[in-house]
Amino acid sequence: MKKVPFDLILKGGTLVTPAGLRAGDVGVRGGRIAALGKLETDAAAEAVDVRGLHVLPGAIDTQVHFREPGLEHKEDLASGTAAAALGGIVAVFEMPNTTPSTLTASDLQDKLRRAEGRAWVDHAFFMGVAAENAEHLAELELEPGCCGAKVFMGSSTGSLLVDDDETLLQAMHSGRRRMAVHAEDEARLRERLALVRGGADVARHPEWRDEETARLATQRVLDLARRAGRRVHVLHVTTAEEIPLLAANKDLATVEVTPQHLTLAAPECYERLGTLAQMNPPIRGARHRDALWRAIDQGIVDVIGSDHAPHTREEKARPYPTSPSGMPGVQTLLPLMLDHVNAGRLTLERLVDLLSAGPQRIYGIAGKGRIAVGYDADFTVVDLKARREITAKWLAAKCGWSPFEGMTVTGWPKATIVRGHIAMREDELLSQPMGRPVRFLDTLPGDAED
Ligand code: DOR
């Protein structure tokens, strides 16, 4: 009898499946997982030996800023997605604070067109929330290639800002997807700007944008979401004080933390990195970092996103506070988190929950997020034992720097496989950009009704 042919077999790895770790092979056909178990390699067009390696479901980074259109000197969709693939990421959700901001269906379609043939990984784009589109979000969030709506409650890079309850509620009443929120209280930010205006040490960044600034906004977004009956996703949570609020509202709110808030701490990071450590919301002291780790341990955190937000070295060299906030991170997310796994701060299974199952659950992604027959053949193959230094040479982001340069980590991505295409192997991009828009469960095409 003729053997069932596969396009690709990953042979001899340790698979991280919903049932836990298991030794075995994965067979891929037509971009999907076709079989798990013991497979004959001669049944495949291509076989990749992954003995000694772990095969994770593809890692999804649900918060990146790739700057195209309008700010391509910082990053673009080709360089940003190349960095993602090199870092073991199979899909990215990109933020709307480009120039112009992503506010209309045609802004979104423009980004999708730009990504075609240039994106190394799968992708979806956020619609920005603004007074002018708040009542149309229900239709906009269901556009193909849109992952949902993102609201800035406090101003950061770009002009997007919604700080009044009326518009926030209007936006929350429009649409059903989980709304992503940057929670910093704009009024308090303005009040406290005097602390740093005219020049200050960057170490005062977390004093200007203090704990109360974050806590106030998070409390407010939870109250408004409860009133509107809208599910929300609180991005880059940074304070110990927000954790109990979020834990008390898990029916409504999901939680993101970033690798940088789990890894760096004030004041050391500002002394060592200066404005390279400046981001919003800020890197805070060790008390907060410890609280974020406890929240991971307690299951309160749902997802890790990089908040990849590149700026050039020249821009970062401006005197604080005129220096822009944000740091690159899509390529270092996985190496940093694997290093934390090796240090015993979380298990590999919990990391997969945060990088694959979590994104799928929060945004209702179709066909991604787990190793199971029928799902997209997205894999992040990692060597848990590899010890590697993060070097400028390895980085693909246009800005050319990382706050983690010079750090040696244990655990490294060896291959990034996107719907059966090997996008990266052994630190090299392969073939050509094959990224496609991510699909969502509530907008799968069905039979058109008459
Ligand atoms: O530090 C940040 N930089 N925080 C944000 O919310 C935006 C980001 C950017 O786009 O530069």
C-alpha cells in the first residue's frame, strides 16, 4: 500500500502538546498538521531532524509596533517580521499608532497590501480607537486581517488618545471582540509632567508615570468594561497594585506582561541603559517585577507580548524627556523567556500557554495556538540547552540595538515554521516571505446568504 505523503516531517523531537510533553514526529500536509506519532521519513518530501530539541506550537506576539506606514526609518513590515521569524515568532499583531494611525478599513487594507510578499510571518493589525471611529468599531474589527481594537487611555508614541469616559463607553459598546487597552491615566500624566519637563534624569520616568497613574486607569477601564459588558485585555501591566484588581475581574479582563518588565528593574536599568530603558508604562522597581512573576505563577497573566517599539539610537539620544519611549523586543522575547524557564521561574508548558494558547483564547484565532491534528503547521523549534549571547549582529530590527545586547541566555529558537514553510533555521531566514493574514473564529468565510 502507498504511504500517505507528507510535505514535511519533524522527526524525533519533544512535542509540547495540550496533553503535555511527548516524544514523537509531526507530519505536515497542505500547511496543516496531518499526523502526530511515529512517522516514516520516506513518506515526506522533506524531513527535519529535531532530535534533542523541543517543538512548541508557534509563538504568537500579540503586541508589536512595526511603524509602517509613515515611520519606516524606525522599522517596516519586512524588517519587523524578519526579526520576528529570527526570534521564533510565527505571527504578530501590529499596533495602530503608525502615520497615519490605523482608523479606517482602507488604512487596514493598506497595511495588509504592504505586508503581502514582504512579511516573514503571519500577521493581523489593530484598529486604533478614536472619537471619529468609535461608533464604527463593530464593523471595523471584523474586517479581514483585523485582530481587534486598541485604545490608548494615556498618550504615548503617536497621536492616538481617548481619555474621556463617554468615548470609551461608546467604543466599548461598539463590537464584541476583546478590546486591548493601554492603561495610564492621562490627567495624572499631565499633572505630573512638571516633575520632568525641561530635563531630568531618565531614572525619574517611573516617578512621572507612577504606580497610581497605572492603577487609576486600570481601575477605570475595569469599571467601564463592567458597565458596558465588554471584554478587555489590559496590555503591559506593570504594578503590584493592579494585580489584585485584575484578579478580581478575570471574568472580564485578560492580562499581558512584557519580557522587559519581567527581566529589568529600576533603578539599575536606567543607570546602565539610560533612555534605552525608557518605555511606557515604565520599567519599575523589583517589588513590581516580583509581583508580575507571582501573577504569572498564580495564573492571573494570560499572555506575554513584546511591545516591540523601536526608535533609532539618534532619537533615543535626545535629552530626557524629549527622548521617545519604547524598545525593540520581538526578536528577544523567546530567548529571554526560555532563559527564565531554565532559571526555574516558569515551566515550558506555562510559557507555551502564554505565547500560543493565551493569544488564541484572547483573540479567537482560528487554527493556531496548539499542536493538534488539523491546526496550522506553526512551530517554534527550540534548543533549551543552547547558551547564546544576544548580539547586535543577530538583530534584524532596523534600529540595530536591544537593551539585552551582551546578555547570555540559555535557550534559543532553532527554527520558525509558519504553516509548514520553514521561515527560519539556524539563525537564517529561508526562501522568501510567506506571511499571510491571521484568521479569526468569528469571521471565517461561510456560504454567502442570498
Ligand atoms: O513605550 C512605548 N512605546 N509605549 C507605547 O505605548 C507605545 C510605544 C511606541 O509606539 O513607541
